Amino acid sequence: MRKAIIIPIYLKFNQPDDLPFSEGLKLAKRAIESLRILEDQDFTLILPVCFDFMGEDQQESFEEMTRFLIGEVKSLRREETLVFSTGHLKHFRDYLDRLDFKKFSSIVDLKGFAKIRNTGLLLAQALSKDIVIFIDNDEVVEEPQYLKIACEYLNEKWNGKVVSGKGGFYVNPDGTILLPSQRLWWRFLWNKTKWMNRVWEKILSSKDRLVPSPVLLGGNLVLHRTLFSSIPFDPYIPRGEDTDYLINASQRGFHLFFDKALRVKHLHPERTELYFEEELKGDIERFLYERGKTKMGSRIDLDPYPGYFMNWTLYPKAVITSLFLNLDYLVKGEWEKSRQCIANIRLLFRRQGGWLRYLNFMKDWEKVMGRIEKDGMNEIIEKCWI
């Protein structure tokens, strides 16, 4: 089977001269270097790269930054490696426009977790890959047989169901699986850690290696071509695109499992209080959106997580948690941030798009994937090899 590892790379900095010193670049290089441990090196490495910096987006700057990045990647891996950056995006959109997919091309992007993953899948389709493995840039692979484990059981029957995709664990720096308990008092009603750990405990206690799960982790995710050629990530969801993908695929009759043997080490940068505050806003939007999708029922059991946040109690939980955060800011004298918390509550009264926009996007996705399979997209791909 033809395999691709996709590592989405996010490079955020103030100006192009800051790129060599950016944290995102250091993380990406560490992730790429960790792939050397793999016994099976027969794979293509696809690197969708988002340059996110202050100032005007100039094509010359993108081209210069891409050249620098390619030089950095070459020092780590030369074999079968493709870099698709912000500088290539315009050419890709022009290509789609010529095929009369103008509405679709406007949604193709590298900014946004779901969108950068979709770009990786489009590139994998152009390269005729059978299997894609997503790894995030703040992770490292430590298991030499990781690729072998990732491909096992894929597109085969397990307990009467075809395995179209698999997710795996994130291993903490200390070697544990369960997430450390949270310390922010204002999140006690929004305790995602508690409910996610209940999912992990249930999976770990199963006697089977492949276990049905309500959660997938995008940084350790394996998809077969029969799945990703039909099901895209939802470009309209602000975060949680991995578990949302599980919901979308399941609604279309595909089966994804959690593989207890599939593990990567998660070495994310230290998360500040600001991270959790921004996460709250994204989570409220996400759970409202997914609640709209599953109002008519879900083909998988979403309890205990994310189901805990997708029933009617989402509304009081979101209001109370936002008010508690508001109070936390007031005590600290941070008035502007305090006012921003009220905006979280307003989200509850915003009309959600639900399925319709995504279903329209999915129809176009299948058409585009079919056309790319036929044409190969060589004019774009040739410019991306390092």
C-alpha cells in the first residue's frame, strides 16, 4: 500500500526575518527528525505549511520563506518529501478555478486546523496514496514499527465492520496516557480533562486492540483512501475537527476505531491561561455546531465525551463558565478581558449552520477528489518536491 505521512506545520511570527527562530519551526524539525527511527521508510512525507505573520502577505516573501524552509527540511530528510506552503496556495486555487470549482477553491486554505488537513488530503490524492497518517508538529515518533502498526487492519474487517480509519493515543512526556488534572477553578463545570480520561480508561480496559470510541486525536490519525476521498474535514468548525471527522464519517456509514497499540509522544509547548481562555470560546462554538449536526441522532455513542457537552446542559455550562472566567478577570483588574467573556455567552444565540454547508462542501469534495485522481495535479505537485 502506498503510504503518506502528513505533518501540518503552523509557523506564526511577527515578520519574515523571525522565521528561523520561530517555535513552530523548531517543533516541526523535531517531528520530522523523529521519523528516522521508523524501520519502514517507504512513505512520502507531505508537509502543508501555513506562514502566519503580521504585515502584508506578499508572494515574494512566501517564496523566500519557502526556500528557507525547504533548506531546513532537506537537512533532515531528502527522500520523497513534499512541501506545500502558502506560496503554492494561489497556484492551487487557480488550478481549481480552471476546473470550474471556484466556490470550492475559495474554501481551500492552510489557515485553520480542518483546512490545512484537507489540503494534505488533496495532495495525498494527487499522489495516489492509499493510506495517510496524520502526525502533529508537536509530537515525536518513538516506536520503530509505528508505520507497520498504523497500517494493520486498515481496510479489513474487524468484528464484521470494515476498518476505514484508526486513531491512537498521545503519550505524555512522563510516559502516561491519562491527562493531568486541571488547575483553573473557573473550569470546574467545563472539565474536559475528566471526561476525556474516562474515555481513555474505558479504551485501556478493553481486552480488544481495536475499540469503538467517541473520540479521535488528529495528531495520531490513520485514514484509508476509500474514506478520505469521500469524507473531508469540516472547514467550518473552529476546533475539534478530529472528533468531528469521526461523527461525519460515521453518519455516512464508515467505521473508525481506536487502536490501543498506536502511540506517539505529545510534547506540546507549555499551555498558558490564555490558551485555555481561547480554547473555551472555540469549544463553545464547536459543541454548538456539532449539537446541531447530531440533533436527529448519531450512529455512534458520543458519551462520555464529547457527549457531556452536547446535550441541553451545554447552555448553562457555557454561561456559568464564562461568568466565572469574567469574575476571575474582574478580581485581577483585567477589565477588557472581562468584557470579552460576555461575547462567549452571545455565541449561544448565534444561528448555527449545522449540516447543510458541510454537506454541500462534501459533495464538491467528492467531485474534486475524482478529478484530481484522474488528472494527477502534476503542474502543482512538481513545484512542491524538495
